[in-house]
Amino acid sequence: MSDSDTGSRTPPTAAPERVSGEAATGPEAVSGGAALPAEALRIAAGYAFAGPALDLGALLWDGRCLPDAQIRIPLPMLNRHGLVAGATGTGKTKTLQLIAEQLSAQGVPVFLADVKGDLSGISEPGAEREKVRARAEEVQQTWTPAGCPAEFLALGGLGHGIPVRATVTSFGPVLLSKVLQLNQTQEQSLGLIFHYADQKGLELVDLKDLRAVVAFLSSDEGKQELKGIGGLSTATAGVILRSLTAFEAQGMSPFFGEPEFDTGELLRTAPDGRGLVSVLELPEVQDRPQLFSTFLMWMLADLFHDLPEVGDADKPKLVFFFDEAHLLFTGASKAFLESITQTVRLIRSKGVGVFFVTQTPKDVPADVLAQLGNRVQHALRAFTPDDQKALKATVRTFPDSGYDLEEVLTALGIGEAVVTVLSEKGAPTPVAATRLRAPGSLMGPVDADALDRAVRESSLYGRYAQVVDRESAYERLTAQEAARARAVGEAAPAPGRTPAKGRPKEETSVVQQVVASGVFKSLARSVGTQIGREITRSLFGTARRRR
């Protein structure tokens, strides 16, 4: 919903089975205005929450916008997850902005994935225009221009934002397999490689570390290391190495390395108590959808791994908006989908709410969709047989209502949506066609210079801006190889000399040679240190070493 999209439209009509024009005989409108039709009053009563809530907009009924019937989401129910769906250009992005700025005002941190680059305006006050004022009057909104405290992030530092990187070790084999598009056998082999690196204290900081470990384990010397636990075939190692090479050739190296981004930074509040809105700027990598969607899943898995259980709280610790969610599920293995489902199911008890943002509910697997208690469905198009099939499937996912949802969902205007959420008691609210409020922040991007200035002035800039390349698996394996070469050279007889008779030649294995080296002893001491902070892996095989 851009500034030009907030003008008045003719709202959709309800189905014939509604109570036709019947005035309420009981209480008047929930907010104390003129009496509402009986069915509209019933819907409005379902959104009359006693506790803190976010205001979405006003009810649409029988071709009219009813500002006395306000549609809301209870704040404590935001960790019950949600779905924001709709065709391109129907206003999903502005719905995210509207919800995010209200969460921030309630002291709840928010994470927004900004795929198109038009959410940065949440940091600046909006522009008061005639259409914005008209929308506010329609929905009985006291519109005040206001920006939110915001932090701008960028994957690998590509684009405007604090660089977000992950070490290969913490990213884990399951997520990396999806990024590299490995099959199940190759994924299992990659898991074995990570297991070996974990056990030996070989930290996989960047891609060259992983490549070095794979090359070592597929060499004559390294094959023996995995012999007792299944081994690594030369063919599979070759596939993994080729995939890594192609991945790096596409410019993916900057996303892996140190300093690794601490996802705990997403949980901060501003000095005035408002929740910080972390905007991950993704326009620079929108042509690499598998990468950024998998990175978003790493962030969620990392939070899940670190956060303590809190149960049902008065408000969420964080609400995470997962844009272009269909990319996460496309081509995903059964095991991967099971891990997503389990993460979404369990992260609620850690105080994190997740909203998936996509075009239709059918983009989200049924087991995941079943976990999403709050729904904001923008307009759908039905121009093709596939569109019509998707429309019917979407309608079936809603509770019974007095609307003809097939008609309503194709007639909704920009900035209008069909809503159902969880009440304070955890029960679904009545389905409500809604004209949404206008965000108070700028509905559009801020300019690049302002973004860069905000990044440089951030307290995180000094912590994450510069890449750190410390000693890790690549350097250690390279040193071991050099030590092995020196050991072999020292063990060889000098030119022109032969071993003394009666003295059998002492055969020294490669392992013994390396073990005898000073470099290996240093490595062993490092491994001893690693044992004290053993790597544990969560549902996605992600790992976290406490910083």
C-alpha cells in the first residue's frame, strides 16, 4: 500500500446469507458509535479485546467501511505466528510496516526481511498527504507521522547495512546442503564431514576451511580418518567440492566468515523503550533466493538454539517477518520440512513470533500452515485455472463466515485484507474483511546516503564491519601438511647412505609423523580447549559457541 494506494475504494460486499441490513437490537457499536448490522456487530465483538492489541483497521461490510468496528490483534498472541499473503501489489509490504511500527511502540523488537528495498522508510516519519488523511478518516485512525528506531543489516555486507555473516560451523550441514542443492546422500556425507571437524576442533569459519577439510578427508592420508564411521567416497567428495567452487564463483564467499552476527542483537530495545526494528536489506541478493531464504532460517534456528523457555508471556520477545517464504520450501527435503515445522512449533515457547509472507497459503506446507494462528489475506487474482484452484484452496483454510470469500478475495482493493486472528483465549476470531490503517512511517525507501549514514553511526558498525580471518581449519590443515612434508624429508636417508645391516627400516605412518610434529601438539592443545566448549547442534544442525 503506497501513498497513492490509500484512497477510498468501494469495499467488497458480503454474501447473501448475511443478516441483511438488520440493525443491532443489543449493544450499539463496540466503540460506541452508531448501531451496526447484527452480523457486523457479531464480528466486531470478536475483536473487542480487553488487553493490549495492535490496530489493523476497520470492518468492511455490505459495501461500507464501518469505522466503529475496529479489527485488532491481541499483543500476547503475536507469538502464535501468522501469515500475510496476497498477490503482488496488494499491499503486503505496507501491512508488515503497519504491524511492525505498532509492535515497536509496544516495546517489542521486530525483524523485517526487505527483499524489494522499500521498507527502509520505517525509520522516518511519513508524509502527510491527502490520500493518507482520507484513509485515516475512513478507518477512524488518529494518524501521526512517526518513524521507528531502526537498524539496517545486509547479508555479507552486500548493500547498505551492517554485515551479517555466519561461520560455516554454525550454519551447519543441513542448511548448507540446501544452499548447495545437494541430494540426500551428499547431505549425509556433508554431515559426516562436519562431525569430523567438530570432533577434531577444526573450526569451519569460511568456505575455504570447508574445502580444505573435504580435500583432506578425500586424500589418501585422510580417508583413514573416516573409515570407522562410514567413510567419504571420492565421487561424493568431488560433488561437494565442485558445488563449493560453483558457489564461490557466484560471489557467495562474503556471507560466510567472521565476525559472526550474534542474533541476540535482534532482541534489543531503544533507550526510550521502543522495540528496535532490524531491517535486513536484501535487494543486492534478491537474485540468490535460496541463499537469503536459508540465511533467514539460520537466524531463526540460531535464536531457537540460544533463547530460554518463557512460555506464554505478556508480549513477544521478537516478531520475525519471513518474506518470500515460498522460497524456503521450494525443493526442500522431507527432513528439512520436518525441521522447519518443529522449529516453528517450538520457538513460540521462547517468545518469538514468526510471520510468513508469501502470495498464497498453498505456498506453505500444511504442517507449517497449521501453526499459523493469525492470518491477513490480501487480494488474490483468479485469471487462470491455476489461480482459481489456488483461490478455492485459500478459502478452505478460513473458518466459516458470513462472507462469500471467493468473491471478496478477488474484489479486495489495495490496502484491504481478510483477517482472522487468535483471541486472548486462543480461539479464532470471526473472519473480517478489513480496510487497513495507513502506516505512520514513510511508505517508501529512504535514500542511499541516509542509509549509509545510519549504518556508520550504528553501535554495531565497529563490531561487524571489518572481516576477521583468524587461524581455522584451512590454516591448521595447511600447517599439518607442511609438518608432514618436513617429517617425511627428515625420515628419508641422506643421499648416498643406506640403512645399516641388521637394523630393520622403521616404517613411520603418516599419522605417526604428524602426531610427532610440534604443529600437531599445538593443535592437540587447541582441541583440548575445544572440548571445554563442545559443539552442540540443533534441529537444523546449526551450532552456537557462546560468545
